[in-house]
Amino acid sequence: MSAVHDTIVAALDAAELEYVRHGEDVFEVDLPGERKLKTTCRLDVGRHALGVHAFVARRPDENHEAVYRWLLERNFKLFGVAFAVDAVGDIYLDGRLPLHAVTEDEIDRVLGAVLTYADESFNTILELGFASSIRKEWAWREARGESTRNLEAFKHLRPRDDEPTA
């Protein structure tokens, strides 16, 4: 078991990723992204497998069926992890690796998959599940002269002058 821990530490150090260790068996790693600026990923060393768990987005405010369907369709194309939802509807990436498959290369590959899938999917999840909130945020910021820089990816959701925002 300590060989698995050592392999994880070596992989995280080689990737120059900062991590926090919770006890012997849990590693919490922040993966830097572009669309989703940070994805926190937890690696849990279990008795038979390494669990990989990453929070992607909170429960959508609207359009739940379309969001969850999109995630399920995406699962066909994913490696090492899959989208999942918890009891309240929050969205995660989750996976398992048998302990014998835990190598530095495999840790790098699965963390790369988590980062890629969370980052690539983030704006689509927001657009499908939070469009009304994004429109309200655009209106609120513009009415107050606030920066809309981080909303640029959703410029197509910006309310038109003739559109009510309430």
C-alpha cells in the first residue's frame, strides 16, 4: 500500500501540482484550468482501488433534464472517469483505478482527463443549466458599470436592450 502512496506523491511532484494530504489515504489536488479556473480533485486510496473524485458544478438552476442528458451522452467519450450527480444534483467526475494499475503515468493521465473534461464541459454546463442567472448577471453588472470580463464566453446570452431581465 505504501508503494501506491509513494507513486501518487511522485506523480503529483513530477507534475508540480500542489496537494494537501488528509491522513494517509486521501490526496486533494487543485488542477488549474482555463474555463473552470480550478478543479479540486480528490484521490482516495482504498483497499482495492484508487478513487478519483472531482467537483465540476453545482446543481443546475434550470433545464435539469437537458444538462444531465448532455452529461450522459458525454460519458460515451470519456476515459478513466465519468460524469455523475450526487443526491442533490451537483455534478462530479468520478472514477476508479485498480491499485495494481496505479503508476505515475496513469495518475498523470487520469488527472489530465479530469482537468480536460471539467474544463471543456464547464461553459456548456453553465449555459444549459444557468442561462437565466447568466442573463441577470449581465444586466446587473452593466447597470452598475461592473466588469463583464468573465462573462465574455456567454456574450450571446447578454440581454438585449429591448429584453426584460426580471
